[in-house]
Amino acid sequence: MFSKTTEYALRATIYIARKSSEEHKLGIDEIAKAINSPKSFTAKILQKLTANNGIISSVRGPGGGFYLSSKAQKRPVRDILHVMEEDGVLGKCVLGLKKCSEAMPCPMHAEYKGIKQQLIQLFEHTTIQQLAHDADKIIPSNKPARH
Amino acid sequence: MFSKTTEYALRATIYIARKSSEEHKLGIDEIAKAINSPKSFTAKILQKLTANNGIISSVRGPGGGFYLSSKAQKRPVRDILHVMEEDGVLGKCVLGLKKCSEAMPCPMHAEYKGIKQQLIQLFEHTTIQQLAHDADKIIPSNKPARH
DNA sequence: AAAATAAAGGATATTTTTGTCCTTAATTAT
DNA sequence: ATAATTAAGGACAAAAATATCCTTTATTTT
């Protein structure tokens, strides 16, 4: 469905959401190892997600690393796809036609329409936080409970 | 969702289903033009779909070309994906995890599960013929009516 | 038999995606 | 100030996907 690049982006962001906070940032080594992705390549992806007040926050130097602000946590997963310039795949025609619409439908349009809508809804309505929380219900993270 | 190769495979097969018969075969030039794909590349794809009693039938020489047997018409669209070795994408984990299951779910598993099932069902239950017929309802082909 | 037609197949080229490595910049601790 | 740490960024490499071209084989027509 998505490119490896986007898969890494999703996995990394969700991992950071689960395990980090502004007080406890994560290094690229830990992240890449945890999500099983090539380190330098993942670094590039995080750079992209970090650029111009993006989804992920980062700080350089000792004690630095990546984390997700609580505001970012509430953003829809689709925002990750958008930064990776792959949110297009959600609405794309299954047969790859550039002009495929209600007025000019491809042969699969009617059959695929409903699924496409659900896909868009899923990524639009699901927040990063929700996924992080879901994951924590199954495999609890080591993120310290706040009190 | 799919690679260009698979998109061309789907478009070409559906086009052939609509416009060809054993008595009226189609040449690669017509097909590539009609589905808006690079000719030689499409030829390779058709080769693959034709190989060892595959989905598409072909005959060389004058009057030759590609066509779909009525038996092939009744095959599910998933068979095209299978030949293109891309049927895996339907069941694949959205986050690209190799081990993602009910027992070891990825963070999106629960949310995506239903959509994945629908996707699989769609490609399994829809036949090439159905799509060709759907398309004909909108843009009638020039396929001569049989009587 | 020869010529013409059309797919099959091999070799190669181009582009995109994926991945690595090294240097630079920022920040902190000594 | 200096050294250590960590992300940012540029240049390059490898692999995969996409695309083109040319030759061969099968078939039909002349």
C-alpha cells in the first residue's frame, strides 16, 4: 500500500509517540532498532517529519533526540502521509487512471468506492495518540506514568 | 496501491475482456494506446499474463493478437494480481511489519482489519467479466453482439 | 517458397526508491 | 574554552521499477 519510506515514517512516529516526552527524548539509534529500519535512512525520514515545525520535534546535543509534543500527538495519522507526500494513494484510482470520478469512472470505481472512503476516513479520524495508546494496551511501553 | 506494472496488467486485461473474442483478437498497438501505457512495457506484461496457459490467450502472425477465453473471463480479478506477484499487498500489514497478526498486532491492525478483509473479498469475488460488463454499461465497447 | 505480420524474448537504458557514509551545526557537560 | 554528544545535511551507492530497442519465432498470405 505505502512505500517503505512511509512505512518507516509511520512506525517511527508511533514509536516516538509511545516512548517519548519532552523530558525523555529518543535517539535515532534506539528508534531505528525498535522499528527495524535502516538507521541513516530513518534519520532522513525523521528530518523530513521534523522540518518547519512538523510533526516530530527534535533537539541536538547531549540529552537531545526526538519527541512528540502533546499537540502533535493529537494530529491525524494522515498528516504523516501528507508530509511524506503519499496521502495521494488514499484517494487514487485502483487502476491508476488520472481521470477517474463519478462522471468518468474506471471499471472498478463502483466496487472500490466504499473501501476508498473508509481508508480516507481511517487515516483522517485516527490520531497518532490513539494508535500509540492502542499499542500500549497490548505491549506496555516503558514510558513513565505522569502524576 | 499497486505498482504501475500491475495497474497496466489490470487495465489491459479488462480492455481485452471488453473488446476481444477468439474471432476478434487485439494487437499490442491498440491495447497500449487504449489503456495509455508504454507499448513495449505492456507487451512484457501481456507476455507474463499469457505464459503457461495464463489468463490471456495469444496467437502470433497475421490476424493474431490477444484475447480472453470465456473461461478466463470468469476468473477473479485477484488472479491477475497473483500472476503479477502482487496479491500480497492485499493482506499486507499497513505498517509493513512482517509479523502482524491477531496475536501480534501492529498499532493499526484493529483499525485496518475490516478494510483489509473487504479488499481481499473485492478482488476475490469480482470477476474480470463483471468489470468488463460494468465498463460497457457506461462506455459501450465496439464488441459485436453475439446472436 | 517468400514475404508479411504479430507476439516472444533478450539485452540494455533510464528513473525512482532505498540505503550508506561522511561532514557540519547545535547543544551540553567538563 | 574544549570535548563530547546528537541531529542536520550533502554526496554518493546500490537496488528495484519502469521503459526502450532489437532479434527471433510462429503463423498466415501471396
